[in-house]
Amino acid sequence: MRKLIFTAFFCTTILTAGIAQTIRFRKDYNDVASSKLKFETVSFSGSFKATNAKLFLMVKNNSSTPWEISQCQLREISGKGDRLCPDSARIIEPGERAKCIFRPCRGDGGIFRLKDSYPSKTAFREDAFFLRGKEWTLTIGGESFKFYTDL
């Protein structure tokens, strides 16, 4: 019986170690935080969600011209930020929807100045404490929108 309990505990520990942690978002400072944020600009609309390692963007081209997604810019209120690169550059035709996954172009570390992975949720929360109530701007294709992060 002890072997079975130890094996179950060991497998659970292995499976949960190093997994990505979800970051929550708010459209306005006083809104309720959610793991997915909807947005709309003049040329496109959609939603995004993120972990400490990747940003998942679901977007629809609302303009009348094709739109190329080659990279985007993520900046905090102080002006510091990162360029984010998609797994593959693509062109979205008018009215078309697409899903893109972005990672930091610099190659080391994760999004929001976090690590790629954490050994536990507690380690993530300690490292990501500064994300609470922080204002960010995401610029895609020359159009920007603001949002706030939370844990």
C-alpha cells in the first residue's frame, strides 16, 4: 500500500513540475480578472490568453486588406517591454480568423519578464507578484490596446 501511495505521489509531482502557469487579465483596473481577455481595434478583434511562457492570440481581420502577423510588442506602463514572435508568420485575409502562438523573440525566459517554467505554483506566485494590477499595452500590426494583469 505504501508503494502505491508513494508511486501516485511521485507521478503527480513529476506531472505538475515545470508546467506553465496561467496569467489572468482585466480590461479595466476595477474589472473582474479572467484568464481570457477580449479586445477590439479598428482593424481586428479577438481574444488572448497567456501563460508565463506563451501568449495565445485568437484574432479576426475586420479590415478590407490582408494583414500580416509577423511580431507584436508587449510593453508595461514604464515603457519596458518585449517583442513577441509568432511560431510562424502568416497573412490573414479580410474576414478570416486565425490562432497564433507568440513567444519572446529574445529566446530566453518567458512573457511578462517571467521564467519559462516554475517548479511549483508557489514559486510562480512569488516570482509573478509584481503582475498584480500592472498596466500593459499590446501592439499588433501598429494598433494597440491596454489591459491589466493579475494572478
